[in-house]
Amino acid sequence: MGTVDKGKKVRSLGDVDTVIDADAHVMESVDQIVPYIDHKHSAVADLVSRTPIPTNSVYQLEIQGPYLPDNYDIGSDAFDEDNAGSAYGPEEKLLEMEEFGIDYSIVSPTLNLLLPTVKNDRIAVALANGYNSWLVDNILDAHQGIKANLLVPPQDPTAGAEEIERLADEDDIVGVALPSTGLAPLPGHKFYDPIYQAAQDYGLPVCLHGSAGQTSEQFPLVNKWIETYAEGHTVSHPLTAISNVTNMIFQGLPERFPDLEYLIQEAGIGWVPYLKWRLDDHYLERPYELPLLDRAPSEYFEEQFYIGTQRLGHPPRPQAMAKMVQLVGPSSIMFSADLPHFDFDPPEELFNPIRGSLNAGEIQAVMGNNAREVFGFE
């Protein structure tokens, strides 16, 4: 867990030593990824390249509401098979960072947050492989301020571990991206242990990031009863996080991998205090069901789990946001902008309400120092 000291006074965002977006994104496309898929997956790569609508035929994208380009305002062809992602690259990322005063961005995928929806395990493995190679070749050399999480396919944890072993020593790879909505089984299951073992061996935190565009059968959404994108997007991220964290702790994941740390991304922070209390209640009430735990669940959470702030929401009183940060604990929180996604939070969205309520060291920790420590970069 992050350490917090009082440090120098912080009166403005310019007084913050380091602002880190712990949940930034690239905007990759299938056409960008396929040429980077390793030759051993060539048959699969050819199949994917000949698929006319990969978001529906390879991934199972199902949303109600505006299609993604309308939200991102980057052209109607932004997610088609020829031009997806072409309007957003390292140059655009760096311009955003400069505009919003962000020193480092830790990027994860956008399209491949849907990787759990890929029904063919071999295709999922090939896509993760191609994405990672594309990432290293096209994104990570652009600027020292851009760091990245490598992508693992949840369908094949052994292949995921191989991707970690292949790329963990790349200078700007700082974590592991595990897309987390619709995982079957849930992420506390021993099925995923090869991923966790490799991440722990290489000292990389595991970042669990949900999504809203999942198929109707996959928890936490039953999309056939959800009529708008607003409904699905409102509930998908926090419900995914609540389910995943509960499963991870109750199934003993922190005991199996005591040196591994986790970042829960894009679920906001408001659910965290209640979940910690509820986990502890059930641990005290039904310890015979939880023999894998030696301590209260909240203790594991506070030692090994971090929370990204995005999406913050807009409480009627700014003081409420500061109170929530204090309830969660500043040493557990990482500022997350979620750029370039349409609902991003600029640093001021978090800094302004906490400025008068947290001490300088807590502000420094939340805005960047926690991420710097956990992701291990200078």
C-alpha cells in the first residue's frame, strides 16, 4: 500500500510533483493489430483479417445507444475495419497530456477491453499477442511519459503468462491489463493463477478494467433488458468491480499471491467503503465458508488493492468527494483521467474538491505518487 507523508504545501495543481493518469487508453483497431500477430497464429490472423465486421463477428459488441465514434467525435469510420483508431495516436495522446497537465499516462486498450467476449480462444490469444507487439512498436517509443499495461487473454491464462514473460522487461511496460467484465470464471478462480504468478514474478501490478459493451449472457449485465447505453454504462463498471473484488478476496487470491498488487479501473470510488464493510460482515458471520482467509477482507484490500478515481461523478457538494476519498483512504487511490474516452475526468475534477481537505502528502499520493510507487517507474 502506498505511503503518505505531509510534504510541501499544495495550493494549486501546479504544486503537485507528478500527475499520473493511471487509466489512460490507446484507440487500437483490428487492422492495426493483425499485421503484428505472430506467425504461429497466421491462420487465425488471416481469418480475422477477412472478417467484414470484427466488432460483431470476432468480438461480441452489444450496446444500446450511440455507436462509439459519435462519443469520441473522431469520424464515422473510426471503428470500421479500415480506419479504426487511425485518428488517435501518440501525438494526440501527448497533446492531451500537455493540455491537461498530465506528466505520465499508463495506457490500456479500448477495443480489447472486449477481449472476454471473443468466443474462440485461439483468436483471443492471437489478438492479445498482436496488440502487445503493436503497442511496443508504435506507442511506447513515442515519449517517456507514455507507459503501458500489456494485455493478457483471459481465455488462456498460460498464453497470458507467456505474454508477460515475453514483454515484462520492456522499459515502458509497467503492468498487466486483464479485461474484467464477463470473465468466466470470475478472476479469483485458480484458473487464472498462471497470469497472477507471472505478474508477481516480474513485479507487475494487475489492472482489472471493465467495459459496457458485453453480450447479453455475461454478468453483470443482461443487455436484453437494458434499453439505453446510459443504463448499461452506469451499472456495468461498478457492478463488475464489486463482483470481481469480492470473488478475488473470498477465494483467497491475496493469500495465494501476497506480493501482487491490483488496480481496479474505471469503476469510481464510491462503492469501496460499503463493500469493505460488507465483506467484513460476512467474514465475521460465516468464517466457515471462508477458510482461505487469515484476516479481515478489508485488511487484504487495504494492503493489495488500489482504486482508480474515474468516473468521479458530480456530488452536489464538493466536500462530499473529499469525504469519500478520506473514507476509501488516500493511500489506496490513483487519479485516473480515462483519456481519450468521452467521459474523461481532467485532473482538476479530483484536485479541486480535495485541495482543502487532504494534507499535502495525501494529495501528492492520490494525484501521482501512489501510481509511481506501484507501477515502479521514475
